[in-house]
Amino acid sequence: MPLTMNREVFITCAVTGSGGTQDRSPHVPRSPAQIAESAIAAAEAGAAVVHCHVRDPETGAPSRRLEYYREVTDLIRAADVDVVLNLTAGMGGDMVFGPTSSPLPLKEAGTDMVRAAERVAHVIECKPEICTLDCGTMNFAEADYVMTNTPGMLRDMGRMMTEAGVKPEIEAFDTGHLWFAQELVKEGVLEGPALVQLCMGVPWGAPDDLNTFMAMVNNVPRDWTFSAFSLGRNQMAYVAAAVLAGGNVRVGLEDNLWLDKGVLATNAQLVARAKGIIEAMGARVIGPAEVREKLGLVKRLPG
């Protein structure tokens, strides 16, 4: 089908993620204060939305601790720069199996499976404008790790998010995730039109070739809003691809550490690079107030 370029584009910055990148770049923020500072700098560079995980301040390991989310939320909301806050709800669905000769019991190291209410506790407490909902189960790059999101878990988490007045951002790693997302809207678990993030090139989800990308785009209902990203060297190429396909853009250190070959990036630099690409294409980068109007969000005040 013909492409319809998006002329009014918002940028999401994925600030830190939960991958093992904390020792690969000094720019990957660890503490709540560092995460908030990097998010604020990204907003100043042109990001309308900041997507935040939290980490242990000492080790950089991914964390679900409520007090870290509260500190990040309070610091971002108290800042002079305005930005839409998007908190992850992806933690707590991690299964690591034993070797193929003895897959059970699950390995304690890396396995983190908790009930739905615990997975969204920080969302209920902090009430970001947006939170993520990984809309399916998939094998990740690690040999025996499975990102686990059952239909029942997703229904319960989605209801809790909706009842809390937080808009879920559906994280779609393959076409089946979009199929189930449409079912959640049909059932009334999620409100439509929905918000989607197309996650491309994440092993072993949808590869980031353009044929697969357009198959993903074509499975997003036309009245929904979508963004897209890819990893590493393809991050900036996907800025252009997403805009050409009618979508919005995600960049940030969660997905890519590099500005150029041999040059480690900051979140603000990645946002500035993306903004330059979007504007060179003849589109306009919109700010947080316009994003709230577009998505029906309510600005949350500090405190």
C-alpha cells in the first residue's frame, strides 16, 4: 500500500532500559537522579516523551523498586522542562530455564515472575501519563530466557492500567502481539484508539527488514497511533522509516549506545540527531502539549 508520511512527529527517548549496558557506556544512567537528569536533557533536546526503567544505583542492574520510580517521577515532574512520562511495566515477567537436559526447576538468577498487581504497583503509585504493556510472550536473545506475558496476565495488567487512568503503550515485538492488542481493545480491557510501539530487530521477535516492518505497520489499525524503533546501527535509519510509514520515532540508550562509529552517545545527542533527520524530511517535531492533546492524556502535576 502507498506510504503516507507523518508530518507531525513526536520523539520518545528510551532513557536507560534494563539490558546489561550499564558497563558498556558511562552515559547509561543508573541512579534515579541520573535517570531523571538524562531524561530532562533529552526533553530539552526535543523529546516529547521519556520512557524510563530504573536500575540499582550501585550495580546498574535492572530494578522494580517503587522508591526508585517515585524519585524519578518526582524529579522529572519538578523540572522546568515539560515532558510526557512513560514508565515501563515490563519487569516481573522473566523466566530463565535450566539446560535442555533439565529445564526445571527454573534458574533463580534472572527469573523474576510476580503477580499482575506487583508488576503495575509503581504505575498505580506514580500515575505516569503512559506505561508500557509488552503484548506477548517471546524468546529473547539469551539462550534460555523467555519474556513471559500470558493472555490472562495482560488482561489483568491492562485493566489495572486503564482503571488507573494511565494510557498503555502496547509494545509489539511481532504481528501476533498486534493481533492480541486488537482483541484487548475489542474486549474493552484497553481503550481505543490505542498507542503502539513497534519493536523491530529485537532477537527473536520481528526482524527489522523493511518488508517485515511494513507488515507490522499494516497490522496497526488506521485510527491508532504508532511509533517504531530498531536497535544499534539501525536506530537512525528507523527514524526515517517510521516517519515515512506514517509513525512516530523512538531513540535512546536503551536501544543504541552509539552516535557514530567509535563515538558513544548521550540520550540528548540521539534525540538531537533524530530531530535533525525528521526536520530534514520536511516534518515537524511536536512537543508534549501536542502529544497530550493527540493521545488524550492529562498532564500530571508534581507531588
